[in-house]
Amino acid sequence: TKTTIIEQDKDLNCTFVANSYQFSDDQDAIGKTDYDAMDAETAKTVINIKNQILLSEIPQTHDICIKDWKGQKRQLRLHISPRYELNKLVGLRTIATERTEIHVAESHNTVLEEKVDEIETLLSAALKRSPITVFLQDTNLKYTHLFNAPSSYDNIEVIGHTDSELHSEASLKQLLPVKEQVLEDGVPKELEVTIDEENRLGYYKIHLEPRYASDDTISGLIGTAVDITDFRNESQYQEIILREITHRSKNILTLLLSIAKQTARRSDSLDDFLENFQHRVHGMSASFDMLRQRAEDGVLLCKMLEAQLHEDAGVPAGKYNLQGPDVTLGRRAVENLGLAIHELGINACKYGAWSSPNGYIDIFWDIQNTNEGEELHLSWLEREGPIVNPPSKEGFGSALLKLSVGHALRGTIETDFKSVGVQHKISIPFKFLT
């Protein structure tokens, strides 16, 4: 660094100079003023400062830019102080230190800082509303920068903290070994981690790379974390749905095979089998349609009855009376109770009340408290139909009623062949209805 020493009298004429910038020979500066050494505008500013120091006798420091005797620009820092002889103010002493390289470096750093700010702004804009977070950590795994933090971190101070201060032990067991390994061997790595967040369990796919200092030593980590929570939840949901579809498909196939076997065993001809089997499959189909349309809210008992009797079996609405409170049925109850009601309806059309022009059926239900808890009691009362005698042997309809009501819903069904018409009383524990 080049340093110049200049002494001036009280009229600001140069009396001594060492290592001059403005003159090729230091002796050429003797007797000269600041106007002779620099441009008029800079000289005026410097002279005003020096006059203030002569009046106040208080030193000052200022930075200026001049051209040396070769015409090259120089950045100088001037330290100007009063000069005394025998305790009397006789002028000023200026020590000028060159700062050209420092100024260039500072200007370069300013440009770099502005560029970094611009990059950060662009990065923030690019990451905004995306599921991607970018973070920097030092060798102690303290976070130094965080771009586009997940919403669950809005109220959490992350910068200056470590993973151990932010995450649960379960999450740390996944994170720390991998991060420490990258710091040790410098090999980039990827992993998926589960983070216990405030209101949810978050899933992230993280990519880690080492950061290097100017001496090529590892100074920390740079990482990206992609929030894949929605994707994972959707995948898990689809897997559950596929399992449920597989499970129900197997149940439906098992039930269809059972219905087919029982119907065939009790059919006198192929036509008889096809007619009976078709009716029963239609009954199942009506229940499934209702479940598909009302999967989330369940199905009201009265709607299920109307679907099985009027919409599927084709019984006119004026041939039956439905009366009872609102009772919501779950999937299992709709499938099995619907199958039972459909079977009762088919039997009534073939042999019971609805086989007669004036035949009529009352269907009543309510919820009653019993020693075992609440139960649904449903009564099926036929009237004005032909006299129906008890069958000599149990048919498939009776077996199906016992299977769908008794086995599937843990209920009971009682049948009474009265002279006025067949009566069925179904009881099902309420807990098996939802």
C-alpha cells in the first residue's frame, strides 16, 4: 500500500511532501496548492474540509478519488490533522493512504451482494407456492438459510437452530445419519423422511449435497426438500381402495356362488333356476347402486325399502305402506338387509299378498331398547292375499333370510303363517346397522 505525507502552511501551500501521487518529483509539489494537484471540484471539497480543521483544530478523515501524474485514477483515504510548532498552529499534515484495490474489491463485493439478493429474489419467486424447500446448513448442522419453508414452519424460528432442536427423535433417526455421512465423505445422497409436524405427519423427499469453502474443505450442506405428503396420502388411499375392492369383490363372488348353488339345488328346471337367480342378482344390484350413490352418508331404511320393492321388484307404490323413524344403514346392512327384503318381496309376488289383486303389505319398524342394547324391529305384515301354508321343507328363500339377517347382521327373523297373510318379524342389533 502506498502512503503519501503532505505538510501545508495555514494558507494551504505545500511545504513538504513524501511519495507524491500528483507529481513525478516530490520537489515539484513544494509551494503548490490542492488546486494544482487535483481537479477543481475535488480540490474545492478538500480545501473546505481543511479550512474547517484549521478553525476547529479537530482531525478528520475523508475518502477522495484523484488522477495521479500518470493519469490513473486513485482512491485515497485522507487523514488530515492540525500541525503545531512550539504549541502554535502552523498548518496541516495529511496522510494519504491508497485504497484503490480495496475500493475495487468493495465495489465488486457490492455487485456480488446485489447479484446474490437478485438470485434470492428470483429463487423465492420460483419456489413460491411450490412444494420445494431449499436450505443451507453449516458443519454443526445449524440452518443458515431457508427458502420457501413449508407452511407448518411459519411460526417456527429455524435459522440458527439444528435438526435436534426442531424435530422428533423418530425423524432425527432418519435425518442425522445421512447428513453426517454427506459431511464426512462428500457424496450426495437422497432419502425420504417422515416429519412430525404440528397438525399432520409430513413426508419429504430430501436431496443433500456438500458445500465447499475456498480451501476445498466441506463447509456444510445444501439441500432440497420436496413435500410429497399429498402424493403419499393419495397412494395410501388408492392402496386402501384397491384392497377394499378386492375384499368386496371376493365377498360378492362368494355370495353369488352361494345363491347360485342354493337356487340350483331348489329349482325344478333350468328356466326356473334362471328366473330365480336373476331376481336375486337384481336385488343385490339395487343395494349396490344405492351404496354407490350415497357412499359417504349411508342409506335411509325407507329409501332402501322403496328401491328393493318399487324400483327393482316393480311393486306399485299403492300396494304397500312404509312407516317408521329415520334409520341410517351402513354398507353391510344395506347389502344384507336389502337382500332379505328383496327375497320377501319376490315371495310375496309369487305366493303371497302381491299375487292377489287386492293384496297389500304393511311394513313397520322402530328402535327398541332391550337387555342387549338398542335393536331395530321390523314387521312385514301381508293381508288380503291367498292363504299360504308353511312349506314342508326349508327352501332357499328361508336359508337366504337366515344367512343375510342371522349370520351377517347377528339378527333374528320370525315367520308366522297366519290365515290373513304371512307375517315376518326381523330384529337386528342397532350396532350392526351402521
